[in-house]
Amino acid sequence: MGKVKGNSGPLAQRPDNSAFKQQRLPAWSPMLTANTVLPFFYFMALICMLLGVWLLLTVQSIQEVKLDYTEAGTCDVCFEKRKNVSNAGQSCSCTVEFSIEKAFKGDVFFYYGLRNFHQNLRRYMDSRDDGQMVGRKNKLKNPTTYCQPFDKDSAGRPIAPCGAVANSMFNDSFSLKYHGPTGASVPVPLYRKGITWYTDKNVKYRNPRTENLTLAQEFEGVAKPPYWKNPVYQLDVLDPTNNGFINDDLIVWMREAAFPNFRKLYGILYRADKPFTKGLPVGNYSIKISYNFPVQYFRGRKEVMLTTLTWFGGQNHFLPIAYLVTSSLSFLLAVVLTVVWWKFGKDGKNMEE
């Protein structure tokens, strides 16, 4: 019986007498019985356990050496020197020694790290001008107000790159040496280019470009950030193509970290010559550090790290532990349900209402 049109009353609002509107269509709903639920829990526990063990073995195969150099070795002198702001323009170098007891095989990545440095503060993250970093000429001389107070210098000249992120750029530099069994010191070559994401290097960061002008002429009339030693077009004196807004170290630093303790890529082992063709050999090493970045003001620490990588990435135990915990909880729940089913509902005889 269909809906009566033109009438008023309760019958006028009645749905059509169809299988869909009267909910008479055939349907299927799963019957959650012990024979179907319990095998599922045991199967999920087994799968999560296998994944957790596999990922844990993968993570443990990563070799890593971490070294806190804030006050290590001869760096304690530089640490005290950087406490005084008046010494900021004075250079200071130090050396830290360490040893590798098991050879690092394959590609080796060199990282620097900071602790207790909060790059995730909203005001800090907003203190930049992406239009300027992409090479727009109008933004080069007129940075956004988000960069204040690092948008203009005391003389009123615009700062490039502007903002707190660029101004606080990490400026320590490192040179690594290997001391072989014969006593000779061999510099460890680090490949310092190609450490950025492709989209950052080719899309997000670009230098302003006008025909027949050098990079220094492009940045004429702008000032460097207050804490920088060199202007942006002289960040790399050895490679003219690695200057300006497309400098690899600048791009790596401008990608803000999500946590206060973080590390950023500094270089990759160049394995073209012996004895580094297979990685880093066993032996003693030393790192000469140009100690420039102060950490006393935010109670931070500085560190360097040498590590290998796998398809899973770096040494992170969170996901393997999460899988193992999930496996344990699933197995425990399966055992509890099995006991309950065996005692009360195996034959349906002990289930009393």
C-alpha cells in the first residue's frame, strides 16, 4: 500500500510499502562465536609478534656512535668562551677523540644534534618569509612582518633571509680524521651536497635571478642576519653553486624539528677511495670542531652522530615495541576468552540467565 497523497493525518507520513523502505531486504550479519573470534585473536597476536621481532632485529642491526661534545675533550675551553657574548666574533676550535670497535658497513651518515632547543614554538616557526626564500624580488627588499624583529637591521636595511629561524642557524663545522694502525691520519671525506629533499632544493627554495647579475649583486642592499658571520651569498666559499637560499645547510636547518631533541644531517661518507670503500673501518677517530654555536642560554647540549641506515630508517624502537606490546595484549585477551569459553560456554550448558 503506497503513501496516500493529498490526505492528512498519520497515514500521510507512512513510507511506501517497498522492500527497501520497509526494511525487508535480505541482509547478513556475522555471528561472533568462539570458533570465529578466538582464532582471529591468536592469528593477530602471531602476526604482530612476527612483525615486532622482524623490525626489532632490523633496528638492532643499525650501527651508531653518538658523542656529546658540548664540554668533551678540549671543547670545555670553547664552552666557557661562548658564555661571554663579547667573544661571539672570536673563533674557537677543539678536538674530540673516539673509537669504532666494529666496522660500519655501507653508507655512513654524519649528523649533528641539539638537545633542549625548541624549534616547534609557533612564534619561532612563523618567523620566516617563504616568499623571500623562493626568490621573489619584491619580498627580498620587503620582508613580511612575521620576521620582526629580524626583518631589518639597525640601519633600516632588509635582512635576507629574515626571521628567527634563519638567524639561529647552526654554524658549527666538523672535520673527521681516521687514525690507522700505522699511525697515519687520513681525512674522512664527507659528501656535503645532496643532503636536502629534492622538493626543497628545486621548488621551495630558489635564489632571486636577473640576467647578467652575480649572486652578490642580486643581494645588494640587503643585510645578513645579526648572528651570521657571512652574508647569505657567501655561506660556502668553496662551492659557488651552494650559496644563497639554496645552500644545503641552510635548507636543512630551515626544516624545523618537531621535538626539542633532534638531529640534522651534516654529510654522507664519500666511499670512492680506500680505506672507506666499504664504510668506516675499525680504529681511532678524531673530530676537529669549529665551536661557534652557544647552548648555555637555553641549557642545551650539542652532539654528533655517525650511523648506518636500513630500509626502516634510523635507530627507532617505537614501532617494534608497539607491535610486541599489541601482540602480548592480543594473546592475553585470547587466553582469557578461551578460559571463559571453556568454563562457561563450550557446550552452552553452563550459561544460565
